[in-house]
Amino acid sequence: MHRSFSQIRPLLLGTVLACALGACATLPPPTSELGAAQQSLTRATNADADQYAGEQLALARDGLGRAQAAMAGGRNDVARALALASQADADLAYALSAEAQAAAELAQRRSEVRHLQGRLQAGGDR
């Protein structure tokens, strides 16, 4: 039995449509997301996050490595999600580091003020 073109046409159109939709669903490599995650990681590292937010920074580094491996394996959707999570972890590490540094500076300034107040009181008691 030979099929006519009119019988094969719906099958052919369905196949072409499925291929076209599959091509549209393929995401491009997440190079910009990986770059943004790397920049956030660098910024956190430069802010001494190793000292103040080591756990979050380690999560960010691990996530970026996993994102790079996923992208190398062609799993762009997984790589994108991992890169975004890595960037968020690095941003959190940066914020925690900045907070810890600000708290330390505030404590130092308060200590200086107490010291100066003590000197002023000692000078006024004479």
C-alpha cells in the first residue's frame, strides 16, 4: 500500500512543527549569567568575604563551577539556574561582609568616643 502525499502531509507537518518548536525551546549558552556570577564573586572576594562570609562565598564558588560544568555539557538551562544562584550567593556574601566591616568600624568609633569622653571628664575634674 502506497500512501499519497495528502496522507503523509499531516505527519510531515507535525514532524517539522515539532522540530521547529524544539529549536525554539533550546536556550542559548548562559555566558552573560556566568559572567555576572563571576563579577559578583570577584566583588565579594575583594570585600574580604572569605573572612566574614566564608560559607556563602564557598557556595557561590561551588555553584559557579557547577554552572560552568553544566554549560560545557550542553545543559544550558541548568547552567543558567546555577549561575543565577551563584550570583545570589556571592551578592549575599558581599552584603554580609560589608555589614561585618561596618559593625567593626562602628565598634571602633564608639570605643574612640568613650576614650575621648574619659579624657574630657578627667580634664574637667582638675
